Amino acid sequence: MISGCDTVSKTHGIGKTTALGVLKSGHVPPPLGNLSVSPEQLVKQGTSFIGVCYGNSTSVLTMSEHRSLKWKNVTKSKSRTFRLENLPPTSEAFALHIQRANYQAAVWLRATSGDPPDIDPSHYGWEKDLIAKTFVPTQLPLTLHQKSIIHEFISIKSRFYNN
């Protein structure tokens, strides 16, 4: 589930085969579904596991550091066809991924018990969509810098199409 499933985001480029290979090599994924484990511990163990899936060392501390290392390795290579979605997620996005995977695993692990966990999805990377009356993944807020880039892009695009 840490590599994604039908209800949890996918870490791009890391599928079940890659995750299983890393597992078989002795690396331990986080104990998803165990609600007594702190979110910080799940993120730490998940970062180590997924970092190895991306080809990095387990000693890297954050997912954003894994992302930076992958970027440095790619830009050193002669390949010009690298796609940005192949980078690991940021630390913030990965923390939300782990929260959602943990919630889903907790529900699935107790699905046959007749006693589903009494947990609020909004504490696990989901937020209520009052119009659709469902839960949707929590989105990361845009930074001021990201907003200015988007605004500039829209401005340039509108000038291009209006001329």
C-alpha cells in the first residue's frame, strides 16, 4: 500500500514490483495500519523505505532530500528526457501520502472484524467535500512563490493568445 493503491496516491515510478524487491532485500516498510505508531515514526520509516525504492541511501533524512539527490543525479547524466513526475514527492506531500495509506490500512486490517476503527479520515490526510458529501485528499497549500509563478504563467498565456 505504501507504493499506492486504488484509494491512496501512487509514488510515481515506484510500483509493487520495486517495493517488493526492496522488501526482499531486507528493508522494512512502515507498519501501516498500526494506529499506535506515531505519524512521525511512520513518515521516518516510510521515507527510508521509499528512498531506497528510488535508488538512494537509507541514511537520507527527508523525502525532499531524496528528491534533491535524484534531481542532482539526473542533471549530471546526459539524458535529456527526464520527466519531473519521476522525482520523489516532497516531504510534505509524502507525509500526507503516509497518513492516507495508514488510514486505509487500518480500515482494511479491521474490515472482517465487525468492529471498524473509530477514526476520523480528516485526521489522516483527507478533508470533507461538503458538496459531493465525500472525502477528498488534502491538498498542499500553494506558497506565495508558487502563486506568483502561476499568476505570471497565466498572464503570459493570456497575452500570447490575445495577440
